[in-house]
Amino acid sequence: MNIPGGFTIGQLGEWKKRWFRVAGRLRFADDEGFWDEWCLEFNDGSFGWLEREDGETFITLKKKLTTPLPQWNQIMVGDNLNVNGQSFFVVEKSTACITGFEGQFPFPIQVGARKQFVDGNMSGQPAGLEWSEDEIEFGVGHLVEPGDLSMNIW
């Protein structure tokens, strides 16, 4: 996938005193357009996702889901969901398709795979839920302020 994106696979960086390596990039598309999400492998072995949206940069970290949720098709934009005892206000619901990838990931990637997701807001932070065949993944986004992220440039 030869699409400019601002980062390089293998590039090293630091965010909030946590070192990471840019491990991979996924390209998604839905009815409104396309976007990239960069897979970050932190030095403790955990993974996060970096994405840019509306001129802002976010790093999303996976959280354990402790509350049951409705099925994706039962959720509407504007709903308030109870996610881990907190209010999750749904602002977007869509199905996206993986249209390309490069690099390494902690799970298999298949071009053409479809992902059902909802994006929302939890206590002022962006959050997301993604449905797969066997689980629902939950992540909370952290706004990257200027100076929070440093990248090694070769």
C-alpha cells in the first residue's frame, strides 16, 4: 500500500513516557470515505492505535469490556449505552471494510473484511466499540496534545 500517511513502519516514538514502534497500518473505507489507523506496539508488549481525525490525533488503547452490550444492529446514533458502568454516547455507527494494510499486527488481517463499529464519547473522551464474530472490542481514545508525541526521524 503506497499511500502517504506521515509515519513509517518500524519508526520509533514516545508518548507519555511510553516507547513504541509503528508496527503496521490499516486502511479502512466506509460510505463517507477512507482513513488509516496505525498499529503501535509499546515496549511492554501491549498495542494501541493512532489515528488522525478532523485535524486531531488520538491514540486508542484497548480496555477490558466488563458489561454486556446490545447487538450492533440494535444500537442507534444518539443512544446512551452503559459501558463498564459509564455512559457511552453513540455519535457514529457504520460498517467499514479493510481495503489495504502493511506491516505487522497482533491478529490476522484480511483485505475485504468488514468491521461493524460505533464511535462515541465517554466522559469527554472518544471511545469505540467494534463487533467481530466472537467478541466486542472496546477502546478509549486519548487526545495527543502538541509535544505529547515524539517520533524518531531517520
